[in-house]
Amino acid sequence: MNLKKWLTKHRSTITRQFLGTLGLVVFVCLLWFLWGVLGVSLFKRWICPEAGACEALGQVGDIFGGINALFAAVALAAIAYSTDASSRAFRQEQQRTHDVDYLEQIRKSYEWAYRALSEEGVSPERELRRRGWLVCARHLLAADDLALAIKTPAYKTIQREEELYWREKFRRVLAAPELAVPTFFSLVTNKAEFAGSDIDMKPAMIVVRFGIWNRGALNPLIEVDRNELMNWLEEAPSTSAVRGLRGYLREFPGLIEQWTEHRLASGLPQPSQLRPKQADPVGWPTEGS
């Protein structure tokens, strides 16, 4: 993003900050001026009502010279901290602005890559097919580079959501039966005349890899507590899906023990001990039991 575009987008924020700083500077200068014109003379009359009193107080005031230096150092440190905090806030705002732009371009790159694969990558014309896979791989690599530049945690999560969405769309295209035939990637359709690769294997593998779940990616399901979900299922309204899940956990081998252990650990009665008012078709109690 160029400077002109950034200034236009943040004009109101910059204006408020500038006016606030200008007002503070004017207020401090006004106080300083009034102190020099009126404050010093009034304070001197109040503290030194008699002649010679200020000379004696001057010796006492020298004792507080170190305190003045301490306050000055504290004020300087406060200014330095405020400046650093403002600088960090400005950099974070800049990073968020850049991250929004990165996300927008990543979406476009995925769209362009998908269009290249779904329109030209499966074309019967070999030249269009070769170019489609090549262009698709280039857009995917560009999206990967932009994803590394995102620093804001919330925008990283959005990027992973975008990637997951497009991986599934790619998987559907790559599941086409014709892609399972080796000659799909060759210059000829006759295996006996196989002469080489029509589609460069490097972009082809990049595209196919994107259409497969990334095992090294963060899986949010791992963070979910299974017992918490089971507790929810105990109290959930008895809809068709809820009744089906309860029956699934009860009837299928291997899941009965898991469900029983959960109920024992939670102090809940076992399914055989339950006497529902009205049973579901699978034999699990309905809501209110």
C-alpha cells in the first residue's frame, strides 16, 4: 500500500491525534507563560512576606535539587515510554493494514488458481491443460508467500480458514476420474507411445499437494475436550441428530465402553439403569428423562 492510500484511509485518526497533541502543547505553553507572568510574583509574596526571608529559604531549596533532577528523569522516562508505546501502536496498526491487504490478495490468488485448474487444467487441449496447471501452481506459491507475511493472530486464523475452504474445492476437482489415468499428464494418449510429460511434474505435484489435507497444519479439533462434548450431549434437546448421536454412542462396538467410562467418571447412571418416559427408536432416553 502506498503512502497516499494509507494517509487517505487513516486521515481521521491522524487528524484527531494531531489536534490532540497540538492542544496539549498549547495548554502547556499557556501554563508556562502564566506562571512566568503572574505565578512567580504571587508565589514569592506568599512564601516570603518579609524582607530577607527568601534568602534563608534559598538554602533550604538547595536540598531539594536532587529531587528536581529525579522528577526530571522520571518525566523523561515517561516521555520515552509514551513515544515507544505510540510507535509500537503505529507499527501494529500498519501491520494490521498490511495483513488485510495480504488476505485480500490471498483470496484472489486462490480464486485465480482454482479457475486455472478447473477451466484450463482439465481442458482436452493439451497446451491449455499444461498452462492451466502451471498458472495454478504459481498462484498457490504466491498465496503461500503472502501467508507467511501475516503477523496478526486473528488474521492468521482467517487465512487458515480460507486455505481450508479452497483445499476442499481443489480436492473435488482433483478427484475427477480422468486424473487417475497416467496418460492424462503425458503428451500422447496412447501408453505405448508415451514420450514424456505434457504437464511439468513440479507444478503438478504442487497442485495435487494443495488438494490434500496438510498433516502438519494446526487441527482445531485437537483442542476440543471430548468429555465437554459428551456433557453437552447429555443435556442437549432431543432432536433427530441428537438421538442419532446418542444411539451411535450406545449401539456401536468400541464406543459403548468409552461412553460407559465417561458416565462413570461423571457420576451418571448407566444406560441400562435409565427408565425413560418415552424412548427413542434407538432406545436412548428422550429430553426430560
